[in-house]
Amino acid sequence: MTSSPRWSQAVPLLAVLGSVVALGLGTSFAKQLFPQVGSLGTTALRVGFSALLLLLIWRPWRWTTTRADLKSLVRYGVALGCMNLMFYQSLRTIPFGIAVAIEFSGPLAVACFTSRQRIDYLWIALAIAGLGLLLPLGHDVATINPEGVGFALGAAVFWAAYILFGKRVGHLHAGHSVALGLTMAAITVVPFGIWHAGSALLQPHVLLIGLGVAAVSSAIPISLEMVALKRLTPGAFGVMASMEPAVAALMGVLVLDEQLTSLQWLAIVLVMCAAAGSAATAKPEAHRGPADEIVQ
């Protein structure tokens, strides 16, 4: 029995949608751990359990890792760990959707400034317009916390670094690089979580929630994206993934009761348009892969 062409076309789109929604849900539930273990403890749980899950799933010791690859994986993993630290720090004081939109400036900058296409100036302009509406630059600063914005921008910088370092391990199997990269990220961030939260991290209900967050925000999205990437072009995948800021904002409203102004929603739409346009016109090697979706 063969599947219908219409269903075959829908599967990759549903897979990307499921991945983005899972990421949003995982991060929304993770934020609810802040009162118990703080943002640093939450980051440690999320990244630590994600690393353990992906080590069990992919068993990267099956592949040979050269010394050069190991050095690249260390840089890649440290950037990933710092990106997560900065992102979760930003969530303490600014809404989820705004944090994701600001963080998107990192990969947008890499995509646009490594290209020489004139159309990229349009995507840069859209991104700048969106960020201009979000950042506290001359308008009502009370609408958004400057400290949270700073951490989100820091996450954007580390996301850009993560992409650039990731290109150096692009020849490795995705499971190999993601599992070892996350392990290095865990080594980077877990000490901060232990320093901040201490024995609170070992409470059974905290561990259980942390494990659930890791599964929903890492194992499930990566698995779904691998399904999608086998059936979609890199550009189409990038366009679909660009809905992440809107999904994050929606999850913030539904799960965290975060309210956004109309201007903030407009800013998120502008950033999404910039991301979708950049993905649609990017060269094949500039697309987001499975590893890129584990940032939140």
C-alpha cells in the first residue's frame, strides 16, 4: 500500500511544524522551573539531559573522531552552551517570543553577511526594522527590559558563532556532531547550574521535569527535522522554520500568560519575514540543519 502524493507532501511540513511547536512547548515548560532552580539551573537540566538522551540515541563512539574534529567540536559545543545560558538568562525578564526574535539576528547576520546577493539587503532592512521596534532605543524603555535584551543579543552572537563553528564539523554525521556538541555544551553549562541551584537540582520532581523538557525540546524536534530534511529543499526548510518566533510568542501567551503589544507582534512578523526571505534566497550550504534547532 502506497501513501497518496498529497500526504507525502504534507509529512515534511507537519514534521517542521511539530518540531517548532515542540521547541516552544519545551522552553515554555522549562521557564516554569525558574522559581525553583533559576535560569542557570534550568539551563543545566535542559542541556545536561539533552546531551544524555542524544548520547544514548546516537552512540557517537561508533564513529571515529580525529583530533582536529575534536577541537572543532569543543568550540562548537562551548558556543552552543553559552548560547543556551544567554537565552535562558534573557527569559528571566523579557517574553519568550521577543527573546527568540532578537536571537534570530545571529543566524540572519551570518546568512546575509556571507552572501553577496542584492536581495539580502532587503532581509537586513526587515530585520533591522523588527529589532528597532523591539529594542529599547529611544522609545518607552519600560516596555522591554534592557538587561533581558542584552542577554538575548548575547545569545544571538553565540548562535552566529555556533553556526560558523558548526560548518567545520559539517562533514560529520549529524548524530555524531550533535551528540558530542551537546555533551561539550553540558560540560560548559552544568557547573553554572550546580553553583547557582546546588542540591535543588536533585529534587525528584525537578529532575523529572528537566528530563521531560530535554526530550520535548531536543530529541523530538531533531528527529522530526531529520524526517523533514529528507523531503524538503534547504530553502523550504528554512522558510518553514522561520515561524519559530511567532510560535514562541504564541506559546508565551498560552502557557506563560505573557502579553505582547501590537508593535511587538509587528516586530516579530518583520523578523520572521527576514528569516523566511533569507532562507528562500540563500545558497544551499547556508541552511539550518538539525543541530541548529536545539538552541532553545
